Amino acid sequence: MSQATQASGGVDVWVEVNGVERAAAVEPRLLLVHFLREVLGLTATEIGCDSGHCGSCTVLLDGTPVRSCTTFAVQASGRRIMTAEGLSADDSLSPIQQVFWDEHGVDCGFCTPGMILSAYALLQTNPAPTDAEIRRAISGNLCRCMNYAHIVRAIAAAAVKLREEGESSEEGEP
């Protein structure tokens, strides 16, 4: 840690966010959500309840959904973070984001980044979830618009789409 960082009471944090290594000196009590939004400028992660109840601040930490409003930035040091910005490699929507749009899984959009990241994490480990498994995976994410039926339908459709894309890419291999 540099002398300037020590003098200011800051702690050096190194993370990989959406595939890019980032570093900053931060106050030890800085929450991950504020680190992402204010220090790194990644604003897809929403600030909702500030107590971990609503799930709008959900990000993936080493592939696991966590509440960034109850996680300190220093706890993420040396780890991989994925935010909604990291789902697509270019300016187009990722398959999961596109299906949320197509199936009307987006209403006001406030819960959407957390819902999509929770869905992404689920589909990484369970490519064919039942509706009950989908509901369990998003149970920590509150939708203020009560759009759950569309969200569950979007996640189920995303699972089908991702499986079909996986099958078609496997068929094209020699």
C-alpha cells in the first residue's frame, strides 16, 4: 500500500470487473455498490433498499450472486465481479437480456439487472430449470411492479434459447 493511501485511510482494491482488471484506493467502509457506481462508473447496478432485501444491487462475485449493498469493496479485492454491463461483449443485448425484452420481463427496469444476473448464475449451473427452480433462484430479488410471471417466463425462454444456441454451435464443430 502506498504512503498516500495509508495517510488517507484508504485501502488498495484490485478486482476484475467484467473481464477488465481495475484498481483503486478506497475507504475501508465503501460498499461494493458505491465502488462500482461511483469509482468505476458502472451504473447498471442499482441502489435500492441499502439493506440487502430488494436484490436490485445483485452482482456476481466469482460467479455467485451477492448483494453489493451489503458487501464492502475490500471484500471483493482479488476477485471477479460481473455486472449487467458485462453480459454482452459489444453494444448489443446478450441472449438473456434480449429474451427479457422479448418476453416483457422488463417493466420499470429497476430490478432488471439483479434479476438478469441471478438468472445468468442459475443458467450457468442449471441449463433446464423448472419454474419452481427459477422462482427460488430469483426469490431474493423484489420486483416492485409485480412482473414475476413475465420474469419467470423470460428466464425459461432464455434457458431454451441458450440450450439451442449451444446445440447449434456443437453441431457446427468438426
